[in-house]
Amino acid sequence: MLIYDELTAAERALWDAFPEGRWVDLRTGVPEEDDPATGAEWGAGRTVRAEVVAALLLGGGPARPGGVAALRLAGARITGALDLAGAEIGSPVWLRGCRLEQPVSLHAATTRTVHITAGRVPGVDAGLARVEGHLDLTGSVLETGSLTLVNAQVTGELRLNGARITAPGRWGVFAGGLAMGGGVYCREGFFTRGGVRLVGAQLPGGLFMRGARLESPQGEALVADRADASAVELSDGFRATGTVRLRGARIADLLTLDGATLDGTGTALFGVGMQVGTLDFGLATKPSGTVDLRGATVTALHDRAGSWPDEVRLDGFVYGSLHSEATPGRENVNRRLAWLRRNPGYAPQPYEQLAACYRQAGHDDDARRVLLAKQRHRRTTLNVPGRVWGRLLDATVGYGALDRRHPVVRVSPGRRRLAPHDGGRRRRHPHPEQELNATTGSMRLTAVTLDCASPPALAALYGTATGLDLDERSTGDFAAPTSTPPGRGCRPWAPYGPSRSPSRNGGGSCSTRPGARSA
């Protein structure tokens, strides 16, 4: 029980000012003397016990009709533990330039706006709290503790601009399940030694960390897995020493890393399965670790050539449009293909996605170049016969991806020529067995006929590459595979004369016969 006559002069001034919400300013006006870093030296004239503050906030202070009660205190040294866990606080709190010697507990409390600005406090625990208003720690230093907001609800804004948190543990801000009504602002020099954890957070007002520095060298600098935000700003000098994790996050509008630096070793950005409106990936420097975008979905991607690391995981990455520095068309395609090759191993989906993006933009020639590059990359994963056969197709018809018409390659001892179908009707040729058809969309070979010195050897090579068997009726003059695996769309070999083409009915075969030239 507090007795008014036993309060110090500073405490009586605060007690009398509380009913009307007046400021009690104990600062001297000399910056060096008012710095909370030197607050341990402040004497009794600037000291207020935490139990006096708690008594006022819990309704123990005097009431004054017509006044709006609020606790406003500046330049004070607050001794003891300010424990308001589970309390219902009906008055807003302003502590400006104060030094609190022990952590503040608002665990499971219900309170109005709380401002602890430009001060020093060992830590703040507001887990499960409900703040009807803003939670403001602008410019404060949490020197030996962390900010805990697990499953807390803040109807206003969370302001951490210029705050510095040096937590001894893994997390500087521990706020999984945080539900915000407004934005989270960590700008203007915000620094934390220890990660920022926002797993499953609801951030309809956005997360803004422009120029922030997060240091967690042995772990995650920012974890916002499954967070739901309107926008996330990690730009203009943002620096993360540790992994930035956004797995399964949903960002309705903009995720920007323009001018950011990602120093995480191993994985710099882990964005598996995230859904983003616009991704601006214009980093200040190349990341030191991997960027993992597997299964991510982006409506529009903006990037720079120097923003991507040596390894980028793109399998399953879907984007609606691409925007980058202005470069000539062919050079831009080459850069995009080099980007795809940073994906470890061979995966067809990144090529198909890039081709679809070009096709949607009306750049059909660029789309075909991408699909040709896909086949060339796939060829590197085949066995020796498969690679040989792939090179043969590449050299003759470019896997059928280079011409939007259906080309027919005719090979004869005296000449070689490439001609399209004529109005959908195939012309008669002296040697109809010497034809090679390739369709652009599916790149399906319907017939291959080659002149060579040893037909059985070449047919066997083709069979090894495709899994087909050599027909038992093959001879030294003419050889062909006999059948095809399910789904290949080719028909068995059958003898035919000059008037029967092996691909007349849309079936497919590969046949060889001796000749002076080979294709």
C-alpha cells in the first residue's frame, strides 16, 4: 500500500499529473546528462519506483472529473520490476528517454497505447497481450533482452524505427502468431542482434524494414513462414546476416529487396511456396548464399543481372511477367537462359515457364530458343547413344523448335534441302523413304530416313537411345526399329515401295539405308 506522504518529489509530481495526463519531465536539458545510457547515475530527484507506476496504471491513483488519465513521464530512472502481466490497463502510457532497470512485463495484459521511446530497457514481454492502440519502441535500446509478442494483438501500429535490440539468445524479436491491425515499422536504423521471428503473423498493414540491419550469423535473420502481409519492404540498405525465410508466405502486393544485401551463408533467401504479387529482386550485391524459389508464385518479377547468386533453385517457380534492365532481345534471352542454368541439375519446368512467359508476351522466336535450350540441357543427362542421337536431331532440325512450320528434310546422294509442307499436302518425291518430319509444338518425330554406310549399326544406335528394338527383317541394305514404347506415337516398321511413305498415315519410324552421304 503506497502512502502519498512517503513518495519522493518526483513520484508525487507523477501522481498529481496522472489524472489529467500531464507530462512530468525530469530532464535537465543537457544531452550528455539526459542520455539514458548514463541513467544509472541519476539521483533520487530523477528516480521513480516501478510500483508507483504500476499502482497508477492499475487504478490506484486519484480520479479527477473532466480529465483523461494518462501516464506521461520523461527522463526518469525507473527502479524495480514493472510487472503488469494479466492486467487491464485503461490509460495510455508514455515513457520518453527513461531508463528501466528491469524488464517490462505486459504478458496477457489488455492495455491502451504504450510508448517506450528513446529509452533503455532490458526487455519487453507482451506475449498474448492485447494492445488497443500502438506499441511504440522508437529509438529505444533493449540491451540484454528481447521483444516478445507471441500471439499478441495490436490494433494499431508496431513502431520499432531506430530501435536497437541486442538479445543474448537466438531471437531479438519473437513474435510468432502476431496479429496486427496496422503496419510493422522497423526503419531508420533499426538493428537487432538475433533474428526476427514472425511465423504465421497477420500483417495487413505490411512489414517495412527499409535500411534495417538483422544479424544472426548462425541462423535465420528473418523468419516469416506462412505470414500474411499486404507488402514487405526489405530495401534501401536492408542487410541480413543470416537466412531470410519466407516459406509459404502470402504477400498480396509488393515484396521488394531493391538495394538490399543478403549475407546468409548456405541459403540467403528461402522462399519456397511463397505467393507474391510483385517481386522486386534488385539487390545491391550478389547474395553469398543460395536463393530458393521452388514452388513460389509471382505475378510480376523485376530483377537485375547482378542480383542472382551462383545457385538459384527455380523448379516449380511460376511468374506471370518478367521485367529487367533494358537489353536487346537476343542478349536478354541469353541472360535468362544463363539464369536457368544456375538451377542445380536438369529440370524441364523452368524452361517451360520461361518459354510460356515469352509466348504470352508475343515473343514466339524467343520461346522457341528457350525450348531448344531445354532439349540441349536435357541431352547432357542422357547416356552416350542418347547424346549422339540428340546432337543429330539438333544439327538437322534443331529438335523441331526453330521453325514454326512443319519442316521436311530430304536427304539424297546428290543434294540436301529443307522445304515445308505445301498446304498440308506432301509432295511426291523420288525417294519418299528419305524424309524427316518434326512438329513444332510437341517436337514429335514422325519419320526419320538416313543414308549411311551401315544401316544396322545406325538403327541399333537409335534403338539404344530410344529403347526400340531392331526389326528382325532388317538387312544390310535397309534397317529399322520394329516397335515403340507406349505413348511414343510411332508405328511398327513395314516394308514399302517408292509409292508408300513411312509417315503417310502419321505413324513414325526410323529407317536407314546405305548411301554415299549421311545426315
